[in-house]
Amino acid sequence: MLSVDGRTVTRHWTDGMDAPKGMAIAGGKLYVADITKVRVVDLASGKLVASITVPNAVFLNDMTSDQSGNVYVTDMLADAIYRIDSDRPELFVRDPMLASPNGVFADGDRLIVASWGKDIKSDFSTAEPGGLLSVDIASKVVSPLPGAQKFADLDGVIAIGDTIYATAYMTGTLHRYQAGGAPEALAHFKPGSADIGTDGKSILYVPLMNEGEVVALKLD
């Protein structure tokens, strides 16, 4: 566990997982994607309190929570998103348009999805790079975001106001996108930039998996 200024608070906060990736907070609990399960940790104590098996899941990746407290998790290798409601998993949407959905971020009445791309090869390169999409929470309709298609193998995604930020794991690039424009490279890191976080205002937190580091960027 890290403080917001980058200091190590606790080196061993919780355990009992296999390969944890994306996380989301809802109802005083931390939900963690862990291959085919969603682990549930009590935030106050740091104790693992539940393991939710997601039927037919292949490779659960990123997570987010909406305003109603529902939790969503992407299945990168199944073109699917699951919803966890009262700790019960259900298939929310499965659609080839999701093209290996990796990052996911609840933004009002929609989910913003970062796609890795189509036809993932053994080295995780793709026959066709991914892009940004939105999923209407009420109708579950998947829509590509205009001008933000087939430009990178995307990993993490968040939104601050009307601006979307997404990382490209293979190149280490942080992209910025606004409706009506095209994605632009905002910063460059070494390959391995993964699921990103934010304070919701002006700071982005970018984990660099291959470096064992977390970078904080202040948006001017």
C-alpha cells in the first residue's frame, strides 16, 4: 500500500490471490480481478473476505464501479464484461466489437472501454490494434468512440471531465482523447504502462509493470 506522495505504508497488506490485476472500490470493499475470480477485500481490515467465481471467465482484467455500487470487470480473452451485483456475477455484455477489452471506467451512464485489439498473438501483439469504446449501461449497446479506433494496444483507461486518458502497454505511451478529436500522445514511458488511476481532479497514477514503479503526473 502506497501513500499519495509515494511512500510505502504497508508492504504486505493482503494476500490469498493468484495474479491480481484491476481493482474497484464499492461499499467499503475492494474488488480485485484475479484470472477467473473476483476477490473481495475489506478495506478497513485488509482481510480477504470473499472469492467470487465468475462462470465461463477466461482472463479477468480491469474493474470499475458505477454510481449505484455495481462493479464491472472485463474478460480480455472472451470479448466480455461481467457485472457484480450484491456479490453475484452476471454476464453484462459480450460483443466482438469489444476486441479484447482491457481497461474499463464507469463514467456516468456509460462504461468507457480500452480495447487491446483483435487476434492477440503469443507475444501479445495484435493483428489489428485496439481503440476506445463506450457501453451504455442501460441498453448495453457498444459504440466505438469516433476517431479513436485501431490506434494502439490499450491497457488502462480513466476519464477526468470530458477527457479520456489511456495507456498503451506495448509502447508505454499515455494517450489523451476528447470527443471530436483524435488520440494524442501525452507522455512516453518504457513498455509496461498498465491500468491507471486518478484522484479524480488533476493527478494520474501510472503503474509501470516492468520497472516496478508507479508514476504520478500532474495535469496542467
